[in-house]
Amino acid sequence: MSRFGDTFTIQKPILGMLHLAGDGAQAKLAQAEEEARIMAGEGVDGLVVENYFGDAEDVERVLERIFHLDLGTRIGVNVLRDDSRAFALARTYPVSFIQVDSVAGHLPPEADVPFATELQTRRDGVTALLLGGVRFKYQPVLSGRLEEEDVRIGASRCDGLVVTSDATGQPTDLEKVARFRAATGGETPLLIGAGLTEANATEQLAQADGAVVGSWFKHDHKDTGRVEAAHVAGLMRVVRAIRSAA
């Protein structure tokens, strides 16, 4: 079994985003705790603590809080624009996985070599899985390589690839997922990274090994909203049906 399968033993794991919205540090902490309890209570398999609306200090405050809640779900971290802080937090807290939005393709060749060396050094210092993006939403493509080569390189640098189209909430292009699957020879777990909904989950998860869900769980299905239990429950019902049919 892969390291991914050792960590997520259930089929098609769903990872819910904690975007850290709220007006001020205490409000962000309170909202994150509420949303973590909702998602864990509805059976979400992992939580990604991300500074989408907050900062790295908010991420650490939330990690410290939710590790005392005994939620029964895997906890991961994504510190946007500061990968080194994410790895530092993974050395301090028992996170199960780290998400990094881009592990290949986003840098010119002369910058990619030191990046790869530094990334491997950071990985050697933690036990957490690394879930990485290649040609991820909003990330530049500067490698000068073909997509297939970037995907193979990215797969060699992490334990699973998170695949998106071009924007938050936009359904992930299944042709892109298929290209990533072909490039990696089916050896690397692929997660849908954007746009999963109740309506498309069956089709999307037929091609992928799991998903990261943010906007769909919100009350208005937009990233700016608050997580709503009914939306989490609805998607997880579909996911459980998919697992039962497998």
C-alpha cells in the first residue's frame, strides 16, 4: 500500500478546507472550530487548515485548538506563499499531510533545481504526507517543459497530486485528470482540487482517488461563505454511495 493509502485507509477520502475567515484572530479561531466540528461530524476524512483568509499565525492557532478537540479526522496544513512555514508546523504539530499548491512547473529551470533540493530536505524532516499541485489554479507555468514531464516530476516529489482547472469553484477538467493519470502510469494518487459538487461527485470521483472540497461546503457554495452542515452531509451521502458501489 502507498503512503497515501496508509494514511487514508478509506476509499475516495474527502478533505475539507478550513479557510480561516472571520473578523480578527479570535473570530477566525471560533469559526474554524465550528466548521471543523461540522465537517468532522458529517464524516469528512481530513481537514486542511489554510490561510486563505488568515495568515500563518492564524493557521498555528487553529492547529493548536483543533488538535485538542479529538475530532477523529486527519488534520493537514497549507500555508499559502510560505511552504517553509507549513513544514515547520508539521514538525511542531502531528499533522497527517501537507498541501503545497505547486511542486513542479511553476519555476524557470534555474530556480527549479534549488527548489527541488530544498523541498526534499524539508520532506526528510517530517513524517506527514505531501500533496502537491502541478499546473494548479492561479499558478504560473514557467518550466518550459511539456505538461507530461512536469506531472512526472511533480509526482516524484510528493505522495499525491491535487488537480484543478483554472479557478476556485471551477469543476476540474476530467481530461486533465486523465492526462495526469497517464503521465504517472496510474502510480500516483490524484485528488480533485476544485469544483466538486453533489451533482458531479460520481463522475469526478470515478476518475480520481479523492478530493479537496472548499466552496461547495459553504452556505452559498462560494469561498466567502460559512460551512453549512446540510451541504457537507449532502456531499458525504453521495460519497458513501460511491464507496458502497465500488
